[in-house]
Amino acid sequence: MGKINIDGSGRLELPVSVIKEIGAASLELVCHSNAHLLFSNVESGFQLAGVLGEIAMVDVLSFLNMFRKTGVLVVNLAGGKKEVGFLRGEIVSAASSFPEEDICGVLLEMGRLDQEALPKYRQLVCGCEGSGRVLVEKGVIGPKDLWLATRQQVESIVFNLFGAAQGSFFFLEREPEKEKMVRLAMSTQNMIMEGLRRVDERALFMRVIRSMDALPKPTGKPADGLSAEDERLLALVSRGDLDVRGVLRRSGMIEFEGLRALYDLINKGVVSIEDAPATAVAGDLGEILLVFNGALTALYRRVAARNAGFVNEVSNFMRQMPSPFSYVFKDVSLREDGTVDGRKVLTNLSGLEDQDKKRLLAEALSELIYMECMAAQRDLGQAESARLIQKVQEVPRRVKNLLVKKQFSEG
């Protein structure tokens, strides 16, 4: 978050996103010094807040476990938010705004859903407030699948917290919602120990694998004594068209175990790792991306020069966009020039009809352009941003006209 100054009248100008989240809530100045201000809605049960850095996530979880706290820990990270429910020091629930940690993402990781049908299932679940019960009711999965996925979802959300080096957190003392509570396979103390182990081992795996976008390839070396899971993973690698992320998702293994298995196959010499080629997206989708990325570069260059936290602000916006736009930007981060990776976007759009791909891509990028225009107006001022915004806002109109002409000519 960018710097906020107090004007001569003692007023603070907060970002629009903060105002929207707080709403009309009445805040109380809880404490202050020459280095900080802490406002709180005391009625919310607020007890604890801090910034990740010297204080690590493991310290926060250990504190809540040791002192048998009951309530909800809210963690704000670059790109999203997580909530972890505690009952007398034990973790009993977890929720996340990160798409890969929603129930459909977990079911995909378990091999219970197909990648191509994922957008459809996510829209279905989103209409039921994120509950996977609708998938059981529709016969897509069984009750046991949902039970296992829900437990794995909570564990994954918590384990993925351990690698967080930046962000903020606060703890609210209140009873967790009973209908969201889950009986986990291990105690919170054991989860903390397991989480620390996974952080260390994942770093070891990724030094060899390098990137989730890298391409694993079979070396042709004879593979003796492989387990059934290793054989299945090697068969997926042998297809030759999947990146690391795609192999893991189709394997039915949770990400950590899949990375471990792939790491072992590389060490045995039966799999090698190649960098993903920097290929441009062709056709109408490529043209749409090219036009929008040009506008995004122009905005990013100007705003980021004034606001060092702009990249995190944009990433957070992309993560928190409503469905289906959030799925367009799943696993997509800004490049150094402020553009989006077209190859990843295209992967997220797989399974849709061509016309739907173009429409959804244009609408999602238009939302991103609008957000960055508002940020430019805020950080650059009305006078300096006016010409830039006027020029950039022509892009969505140009693309919309392009799509209409294409649809008319094809019809």
C-alpha cells in the first residue's frame, strides 16, 4: 500500500479500496505513537494486528495455538486474502480468495474435475456462495469426494501461508461458524511443524524444477522400480505438451507431493526440465492482448514511477475480481513492463467457445484498464492523468468494435 499523508487539518485520504471495505463502520483510535496509528472497530472483536516480515506466519499461528485462542485470523497478502478459524487454539476452518485454493481448484488437483469444464463448475459453485455441495447435488462428485476435498482445502490454505513473507494480519475474537468447521487429520501443532518442513523441501524441489511454467520432458532413460504414482506422472510427462502445473493437476496428486515425485524423477535421470518457450498468442486473441497490453504498459510506466506499491495493488485487484473475470487471470501476474502473460491467460480460457474466449478476455482486460485509470487519476492528479486516461480508454472501445465486426463477418 502506498504512503498516506495527514493534511494540515488532520485528515487522511484513504484508497478507494479501503473505504469500500470499511464502509460506514465507526472506528476508534486504539493506540498511536510517532510511528503508527491503529484504528479499530472495537465491536468486531478485534484483538491483534501486525505486518509480516520480522514476525513470521509461523509465529502468529504458534501464538494462537499456544494461548488456545478462539476466533478468526485474517491474512491480507499480495493478490488475495485468507481466513483461518480457531477453536481453543486448534484450526477448524479456512477460506481463501485465491482461485487455486477454492473447492474446484482442490478437486481439480485431486483429479475429480476436468480442466476443460472447470470454468463451468466454478460458476456453478460461485452461485452457491462457494459451497461444493451443489456439485454433489448435480452428481458431478460424490459426498466422500467433497469431504476429502474440503479437508484438503483447509490444510492447503494453511500450509501455503507458511511461505508468505509479506502482508498483514489481524485476529478477531469470535466463535467460528459451525457449518464451516472441519475435523482435520492432524493437530495444529503438527500442522505447524509440517508446514515448516514443506517450506524447506519445496524450496529444494524448485531449485531443480525452476518454474511451474517449465516443461518436463522424458529423457528416454529406462525407469526401473518406479511406484504406481511415479509411473502415472511419467506417462503425463511423456505427452510432451504439459508444463509442470499441467502435469501436477492431471496427476491427481496434491501440489507438494507432485513436486516431490517430479523432483525424484529428475534426480533419477528419467525426466529433464526445459524452459517454457516465449511464444506469442496468435489470431484474434493475440490481437486483443496486443492492443490491451500496449495500454497497460503506458499506464503502468507512469503510475509505478509514483507509487512503488502499484504492482501489488494491481495483482490484488486481479485476484479479487468477481467470477468469471478472476478465472481469466488465475496464476497470471504482471510482467516487468505491466503487461499480462497471454500464454497463461489462454490456458485459463481453454474449454470455452472461440467467441466466448474473445468476449470474456476483452471484458476482463477492460475492467483492468478501468482500475488502472482510476489509480492514475489518484496518483498522478487530474491534470497530469487526463490525456493519458483519454488515450487509454479508447482501447476497450476499439476492441469492442473489432469484435462486433468479426462477429458480423463470420455470421
